Amino acid sequence: MKEIESGIQNQAYPFEDLEAILTRFQFTVGGSWEYDHAYFDRKLARNEEEYAFLRIPVTTEIGTIGEKDAHVRIGTPFVLVHQFEAGNDQQGMSGNIQASFNQFQSPVNPDADGEEAYLDDATRVIHDLENMLLQ
């Protein structure tokens, strides 16, 4: 994980307004949102061995995520890289019942250090967001 210092961090916005703007920049709310926090993710790259995201965390200030009047505060954006095994999962040699619960490959390195390769693209996106959000 590589943090990106930005003028947008610690800024507060209505959740719906922020979501509308970030959607224009190809961000989506990640699936791991809770009522008091969420992550906006933008895919930077994906290949056979890793995928990378620019992630913008938000926490609620007023209301809860999912409510129409929720307000959120932006945390520090960061780049997240996840490396995974190419080909068959060597730990996946199990029976059908266990396989129905464990469908996904284990990451090679869940805390991969490949963020530097994506930092320029991520910084450029954050700079464009600053121009939009800090007008």
C-alpha cells in the first residue's frame, strides 16, 4: 500500500455528490463498504499476475452510507496492488464440497510491493480530482 498525499484528504462532501463526481473518474464503491465507511476504487491495471487499484477511503460524518443525506470525509488515497498465482492453485486440490466454499486462489503476496509502477497514473488521477473537487 502506497499513500498519496492530496488536498482532497480530510475534505467533507455529501456522499451522493462525491459518488457522482468520482463515477465520472471511473471510480466505484468497493464491495466491502459498511454503514460508517467505504472505499472508492478505480482499477489501474490487471494482468495475469496482479491487479492494482487507486483507493479513496471515506468515513461518515453525518448519517450512514446508503442514506440520501449522508455526508462523508475523505481519507488518504492510496495505491493497492494484489498479486495472485497464475494457473492452477496448488492449494486447491480438494474435494467438491470444500471447493464450493473456497473458490478463489490464494494471493501470492497479499501485501504486494508493486505500487511504485502505478504511482504516476494514480497521482495524475488524484491531481485531476483535486482540480474538480477543490474549485
